[in-house]
Amino acid sequence: MTMSAPQISLVAGHGRAVLLGADGVVAPVRAGAVARQLGAARALAVHAPATLRRLGNPAIELLDLLELFAFVYPAQSLAPTPAGLARFLELPAPESLESAALALPEMAVLLLARLAAAKDTPQNRDAAGLAARMGAQGWGWAPFVLHALGQPAARADGMALRLWKRLPKWEDEAPRPPPSAYPVTSAEARTRLAELLGEGAEQRPAQGDFCSAVTEAFAPRAIEGQPNVVLAEAGTGVGKTLGYLAPASLWAARNRGAVWISTYTRHLQRQIEQEAARLPKGTQVALRKGRENYLCLLNYEDALAAERNTVPLGLVARWAPASADGDLFGGDLPGWFAELFGGALLAQIADRRGECIHAACPHFSTCVIEHVVRNARAADLVIANHALVMAQAVWGGLDDDYVPTRYVFDEGHHIFDAADSAFSVELSGTAMNELRRWLLGAEGTRSRAKGLTRRIEDIAAGDDVVARQLAQIIEAAKSLPAPMFGMRLDPELAPDKNPAEAWLRALRAQARARAKEAELNGASGFETDLHPLDPESLPLARKLSLAFEALTQPLGALRAHLAERLELEAELEESLRSRMEALIRGLQRRAIDPLRSWRRILEGLETKAAPGERPARVEFLRLEREAGTDRDIALFSHMLDPTEAFTQSIALPAHGLLITSATLRDGTDVEEAWETAEARTGASHLAAPAIRAAFESPFDYAEATRIVLVSDVNTQEIGQLAGAYEALFRASGGGGLGLFTAISRLRAVQARIAPRLEEHGIPLYAQHVDAMDNATLIDIFRAEEHSCLLGTDAMRDGVDIPGNALRLVVFERTPWPRPDILHRTRRIHLSHGNPRDYDDAIVRLRLRQAFGRLIRRASDRGVFVLLDPRVPSRLFSAFPENCRIIRSSLAEAVSGIKNFLAG
């Protein structure tokens, strides 16, 4: 028997809200009077933070149905709106605020009834004790949940929060032998593809041809240092994911080896995982991300000490046993969880860089991250991301010494950017202070960061060599910036005793001296050139370089000593041996490698390329500011062409790579287009030429799309820009994706048009405003066909929204590259003397990606709008040849969109 659910509900839109009272009457909420209208009652709501924000954040408490949903259906998600919850519960989706308010009590009753029906399942064995524990800390749903479970008097059970007691233990297995090298034939790949597609699948000849062509990446390597590389451009709708999964899965099964599939976005990682569900039973697939994405049980245990965390951690305790992999960000923990309880909590319970103590952790045997690592070691296909693969290349293996021989790089057009991020170096106060904290601990603040000495107490016990080396490390680490260094950037406020802080002060002085007046008076940070370097900074650079060397030497000696102990002391316990191996890796990656990179930067300051010469690296300063106050100064060092490092560290050691995307090439000349693709992917640095293959999209763009260039909107004036978005979104009746090149402009437009659109039944969601993660925003947009979504470049790439949910894409302006120092240098030296062409290629790539969101299947129909009257016609080659491009006024565009979408 379930306790009666609350009958009062509150639903808020933009500028309007309604309240379902205890009398069953829905009434509008009067401005500023919601607390008085509610009295002592707690109303039902969906997504309480968003509801309160739209009401002006009144001091009221709500019962959030999302919290109840997370308890009843752990590790499942939905669009966090009344319509999204209704669809999940198979109820009619409410079409107005009033109908939503009436529906919320029914949804609460149904959720509690379903919990009652499942009360005897293993998943709910500890649910009553956990709910009672959460109720003791004020969780409003506790009495209703306890009645649904048939235990209204259940006692609070703290044991239910102890996840490490409830999660399964992992077991080590023998390392996987190296794979063999048998090829996959085109015919075999096509046969596997047909099996994956199944009978009655839509016939896509280009998909079979793509599948056949990419098998060359899985052929045996013939010459050392010359991998089999295939560049394959596959237009939208070709079906490239299954096209490469077919030969990849065959190769993995035949050769008992792993193929690593790398993407740039989390969206595509999950999409590939879903497609991989079609593979034959027994194919092992693992999804890998960086360690910082996963739940850390030790950090979770620490967070339990604060009673304010009991409710959200209780929901985490429900989620973790049901989770596929313990991924807190972009996994099966709903993206709206962070907004309900604050993103800081998830960051607190995730693995934090450099702080893992591995086998010394009391929860090591149930660690979810170790589970993920071991699953990936045994997998046939590992779905990773470019950042993780690049990090593996930098470090020479992740968590172990395994390095793949076969890769698939989907979203291959992002290789340049991913390599740029992975192989760049940042020498800043923050980066140096993080290293100091890792070595010395928190230095007075409350934290689990105990420092190197405390972390290796048992390893150092009785070892005089380790003790001596630790003492040298601790003393040398004091040359790094101390806590609160940002308050000492002004030379008048601090002496130059600390060599790192003295260097930072010199860089700050140079940056401010070369800045524009507007930059100095502004609130945000800015960049300046590093060279020519102020001569007074060189002695400080030399002094800091010597300090880095003084720290590197004992760190290297400690690492070497531990390695020697592993070799000579056969009697070491397994747990201690594992910890020493982890510490050796940590010393190298967390301390020695960064220090050596920083030293190379400092030692190269005196021998820089002359003006006009091609530099190997691009270096510049960025003064970080907060509300107009200087907080840090950073020296950034980027490779001029980061694909050189990608080629050397990943491509050349591999045996085969497939690099694929819908937008690899640029230009109308075939040879020049392929040369552009090879330059952006690093294939131009290979000794042997890459195999080229291109497959056109099967869609009839002339029939399915229109491209409209609006000529009479001044996009510099926010009022006109907002009015244009409103008119276009109303013309399409929703289903519009608005893309922006600046977050500030996105926010300004959203604030103006959201209330007006809602009056016409068009909900508006926005990245950087709604504080949900991108995946959740896309889930809402995909589910609610009359909604619209505003976003930046993260929404431009890798988003798959087929059907009527996306029928209009509006770009606020031509997406020119940001004219910063790094781009300035690259366009000079990588453009082959044509800097304008270099810029144009970047813009066309961005336009192609944005346009590619519009038509995802043959029945789709949509309009692409660019609000820029100055867009040059030379950029039009970004679009398919047979597309109809129309220049028109805003009024003509509105009328045309209505007519076109009406068929």
C-alpha cells in the first residue's frame, strides 16, 4: 500500500508559472507571491533548480520528481521536463503549463506504484534503510518511498551508503598476448556488415563500398614504420559507424587483438557504443575515458562525512551498483543530477588527478576505475576519445604498458585540434602550484592531498635511501609557487625569494606593458606575445630552470631506486609491488615529464627563430584575470604543426589506421582537397602515401534542404539578432538549433526571446544557461519536437538528431577563426603563402559540420540559415553542390521557411 502522493504542483516557464492547489484548481502564480500562495506546503516540480530560477529563486522547498525518478530507476535517464517524464511513464505528454501541473501528481503516484511493485527485487534490498537515512537528513520523498516499500517505520541504515561493501570485486587476469596479423578481406567485411544490418535494412551501396575500402587499414604492415593508413571521407547518411565496425570486429576476433576506436565528442562515443550492440554475441566492447570521469570510492567515503551530502550521495549509492561503468560525466548518471545537487559534488567524488593511491586504497579491490581498466584490457573493441589516445601516446601507455596496433579515428577532422591540446605545454603558476601540492600536500588547508611523504610511508619504512631522496624532493619543491601565489603577482607586494614566483611576476609585468588599454581595463584575461622577451627576465628564467633541475634529480633518483627494488626484492608483497609500480608511473607522468618540458621551454628562450622564420613552436603569454584582478600568468607553448607529434607517437608505431569523417576534405580541386585532408590529419608526414577514399552522401539535398542567407539583420545589435532568432524559430514552429560563436551573445539572445517563444508554445533551452550537460540538453531537444536549443561549437559537431526534432539550423554569423596569436602564426607558416585560404578552409569545415546536423536520414527536411549579409560566396563550397542557396530579407526568409517546412 502506498502513501498518498502530494497533490500540489508547481510548473514554471519563462515569465509565467502556474500552481495546482490542494483544491485541484490550477491558478497562475503571482509575481513575487509564490511563497505566500504555497504557505507551508511543498509542491511537486520537475527539475526544482530550473523551476526556482525561473521564479526568481524564492525561498521555498519543492519535491523534485527527478529525485524520486533517480531513486526508483537508478542508472536510467530521461529528458528532465514534465513531457519527458510523461513519455518515460507512457502517459500523454502535457502540452501546456496547466496540463503539466495537473499531470505531476499522477506521475508521482505511478513512480511510487512501480517502486512498490519492485520492492522485493535484489536492487531494492537495502532501499528502505537508505531512504530512511536520507529522510533523517531532510529528504522529502522518504516517507512516501518507505510506504511504497511497505516499511514506513524502517530505521536509518548507514551501511546502505557504504558502496564499497556492495560493489563486486575485480580479479586480475593474465596479460593478453600480442595479436596476430591476419587480414580481413573485402568480401568478409561486406558479409559481416550485412549480418549487422539484418534483413530488410535500407540498402546503402556507399556503405558497402566504404566497408570494403577501409579493410586496407587492417592489412598486415609490410614495412616497419610504414602503417597502412586509410583516409575515408563518408558523407552524412553513408553509415560509416557500422561500415568500420564490421571489419574492425572481424579483425579483432580473428587476431585476438584489440581495435581502438577514437572519437572527439562524448556524444559519438555513446552512439558508437549503441551501434556496437549489434555485434555478434561474445564480442567484448569497452568504453574508456580519462580517470577523472569515474567515481572514486575513497573520495566518496570522504564526502559522506558532511551530512549535507547524504541525499545526493544516497542517490549515487542507488546508481553505482546499477551503472555500467561508474562514469559520472556523460555516462548513465543523468546529466541533470549535477544541476540538482551542484557540479562541485561530482567533482569531489570523482578521481582527482595525481591523488590516486592505488593498492594502498582500502577500496582498491572494488574500485570502479580498475574495473574499467581491466575490462578494456580484455576487450575486442575499445571506444575511447582523441584526448585519451593522445595522452596514451604522450605517456607510452595508460595504466599499463599496452599500446594498440590498430586504430579507427572517427571525427578525424579533429585530429589537429586534439593533438594541439595533447602536445602543448603550459608553464603557469597554477600548473606549478598543482605539482607543489602533489609533492608537499595541502599545506594547511583541509584536504586528502597528503603529499608524497605521507602517500609512500609504508614504502619508505626502513629505506634510508628513500628517506634521503624524499627530504631532497621536499626541500626542492619549495621553489614552486606557494599557496595563494596569485595574491603576490604584484612585485610591490612580495619579495623575489621564490624563483617561480619571481619569474611569474616578470612575465606579468611584460604582459601588462604590451597590453592594450582596453585589455588592462577589462574584466577578462588577454594574450600577448612572449617574444621579444624582456632581457631582465632571462636571468630569472635561468634561475628557475636550475630550480627545476634540482627537483628533477631527486625525483628521478627515487624513481630509479624504486625500480631497482622491484627488480631485486622478489619477496615484496603483491600489494606493495603494485603500489610501487603505480608510484613509478606517477613520478614520471605527474612530476618528471612536466618539469623536463618546462625546462626545455626556459632553456630555449635565448635561441628563438628570427622574425619571419618558421618556428618549431608557437609561444605566447596569457594573463588570467577574474573580475579585473590578475590571478595568474601562463606561458603557452604549442607545436606549429601538432600533427607531426601525432604521426611520430601514434601513427608510425601503429600497423594500421583508419581516419574517417564526413568533413575531411576542403576545396573544389580534387588533389588540393585531399592535400588539405592529409595536412589536417598528419598523413602528409608519412613516408608512404595514405589510401584515399570518398563516398558521397545519398541524400537529395536539393529537395530536402534550403540554405538562406539573411541580408538585412545587423548581428552586431543584440536586439536585431534576438528578433531574428525569435522570428525564425516561430516560423519553423520549433525544432530549431541556434549556433553561436560567443557565449555572451548566446546568453543575451536567450534572455530576450525565451519568454516570448514560450508564449507561442516553443520552449527554449540553452547551453551555458540551463547548466545541464550537452547530452541532456540534446535529449530534451530530441524528445520535444516543438522546442528550440541554443549552443556553441560543442553542438555543431557530432550531434545526431534525426527526424522532425531538428528542422532548422541558424548560425548567428560566419564562424571565422579567432584571431589570436596562435592562429596568426599558423596562418602565416602553414598556409603555403595563402593565409586567406587557410582561414577559409577552417570556416568551410565549421559550416559543413553545422549543415551536417540538419539532414540525418532520407526523410528529413530542413533549412539552414546564416545571419550574415557579408558572407563571401567563396565559402559556399562548404555546402553540397546541388543545394539551393537563397539571399533574402528576414521577412522573406520567415515566409519561405513556413512554406518549405509545410511541404
